[in-house]
Amino acid sequence: MARILLCWLALSVQLCATDLLRLEESQGAMGTSFSVVLYGSDAYRMRSAAEQAFEEVRRLEAMLSNYRKESEWSEVNRYAAEKPVRVSEELFRLLSACVDYSRKSEGTFDITVGPLVKLWGFYKGSGRLPHRAEIRVTMERVGYRNLLLDPKEMTVRFARRGVEIDPGGIGKGYAVDQMVAILKANGIHSALISAGGSSIYALGAPPGEKGWRLRIRHPLKHEETIEEVVLRDESMSTSGSYEKFFRVGRTTYSHILDPRTGYPAQGTLSVSVVAPRTLDSEAWTKPYFILGRRWTARNKPKSFRVYFCEDKTDLACAWLQ
């Protein structure tokens, strides 16, 4: 009876069969929904840890948002074409990581791709087919080499006017990892943290399980599961052409744009990356999607697992060997 009463008083905290409490909570931030599922024995510690984790997401949104004029990220976009902009050590580290991802991915990861996304109508719409001349002009403002970082002065500068940086390919993954660090610091050993369902970290395992069971969506039949994966102390991020796309004639154009060409990538339907950090899994989904199975097999770290669904005569989905 006392256990039932505890569960009732704790609202969303529920007592599971193994005498561990379960807490589920979600909040909106960074244009998506962040959620946590926690298991533990101390309801107060669990609630406190969850609230601290969500506070961290709100702090990062205030720093990384390109919608808020007062954010550090917006300040860079506003002034970096005119002069070097001094930024915090945290933001400088994150931008440096972005440049590193760009170099290692042969330019297919690129936080300056925002103008292309807007041109193709994917920024807030369902998409449009731009003229070749529009793409050619926009490409002059795209390219990670336009991002000039000075580690001594901790400044950021753009090499030309019109360059913009967008946190869309990195912000959620970074936030999830920061949430995980806070949960660990508060003594939480079992948790599932998700940003929009596409960037996830599995901490420990739920009671009685070897890990957290997650499904990978069928890229053509969204209500179906094409693969199930068990994660423990690792992350998974997924990118798919089914998220945003439009058709012109028999050609499908997705929101996953190749920053080197200015056009949507072809040949892949979805990629799921399992990695030790969510920052890495989120950052690498689009390069792997763009560069394809063979490049990924040659270049991915040994600690990564990658699940490919390719657009062939028959749908071809499999883990890379």
C-alpha cells in the first residue's frame, strides 16, 4: 500500500515490478521535443536530475538558437562577416568540432548549408525546385572553409558576406550528451534521453533488460519497423529522405542536401548511426547518407555501427560489416 501511495504522490513517477521507480518527462526546446525516461530508487533525486537536465537544454537553446537575436550563435551570424566575433570557450569548441567533421567528411557535413536549405524551400516549407542559376549563386555563400576560427583569440569570422551557420545538424546531439552528463552526475544509472526521436542516448539499461530496445523505422512504410536495436551506454541518430521531400515528375527531392553540389543526395533512403556520443551519431548521419555505403565502410570508426537503407530496385537495408 505504501508503494502504491508513493507512486500516486509522485505523479509521473511509477513503481516498477523490480522496486525501481520510473519517471517520464518531456519538454519542448530547439524546435523539437526532448524527453527522458529514468529508473531509480529515489524519487526526489530523479526529479531533480531531470529538471537539471532540462535546464541545461534551455541554457543551450539560449546559446545556440538562430531564432533568438540575443544568442551567441545569432551574434556570430550578425557580425562575423564584418569583424572577428569573440565567443565563449564552449561555443568555440563546438564550432571547431563542426569544422573537424567537415574536413573528415569531405565537406558533406557543413553548418553553412542553411542558405541552400532555404533556397530549396525546406527551411519552413515542403520544398521547391530552384533554377540552376539560383543554386549557383547560393553556393557562393556555402562552404565550411568560409568559417575562420582563431583559437588564440577565441574568435569566429566569415570569409565573405552572406555566410550563415545553422546548428540544425549538431545542436540536438550536443544537448543530449550534456543531459546525459548531468544525469550521471546526479547518480542516475538507467535512462533513455531523446531529442525528437531522431537523436537518442541509452544510459545503462531498464530493469531486467540488457539494454534499451529501439526501433528503426521502415523508410517507405513509416508505421512499420524494419530493424530493432538494443543500446546500452551509446547513442543512435537517424536521418531519412522521408522526413521532408517533394516530387517533380518521377524525381524525388529530399531535404538532405549535398553542400558540395547544392542538390539533394540520391541513392540512400535512411541511415542510422550508433556511436558512443550523440554528438558524433547526429553529425555523421548526413555525411554517410550522402557519401554512401562504400565510403562509409572504408572510413567509419570501428566503434560505430551503421544501418543503411538504399534506394534500389528492391529496398536494400542492412548493417555495415
